[in-house]
Amino acid sequence: MPRSVNSVASKARKKKLMKETKGQFGRRKNVWTVAKNAYEKGMQYAYRDRRVKKRQFRALWIQRINAAARLHGMSYSVFMGKLHAKNIEISRKVLADLAVNNPEAFKAIVDAVK
């Protein structure tokens, strides 16, 4: 019995992957084995960095809240501690946005917890 291979499917798979690596530098865009490795590594980075992005944004929000709280004579940890003590549930994302775009609203929150 002759060997049968599904060349239509394998060609489609290769074409799909080569389309994904289009625009990369050097052999990463046109040599199958190099492109395959580059694509797989890129997917690993993408998976990892979707989680890293969340950490980085939380750190950015904390820095912004800390800077704004210090303008009103309070550190970040003291400010957040007083927020929790007063049962004011507001996310760091919203607090950071208020600190940057609406300082008077942030000042009102600081006055409420003092």
C-alpha cells in the first residue's frame, strides 16, 4: 500500500504559520523551521505577558495614587489603610484615574478619610 500524506492540510498549516510570521526579520519570516520556532516563542511571550501586563498596570496605579496622596501629606499605605477603615471601596484603577485627571475629586476622597 502506498504512503498517503495529506499535503493539502500540511500546506495549509504551513501557509497559516508563515502568514503569522510575516513582517519578522531575516529567516524568521521565510524559512519554515526558523519561522515555526519564532512563532512558538512569540506565543509563549504573549501568554506570559498578558499576565505581566496586569502586574505592571497595578504597579503604575499604585505609583500614581502614592504621588497624589503625598501631595496631600499622606503616604500610599496610610491612605489605603484609612480607605479600608472607612469602608470606602474604590479600585486602585479608578483612584489613579482620579489622581491624574480629576485632582479635586481625589482631594475630596483624601478629605473624607482624614
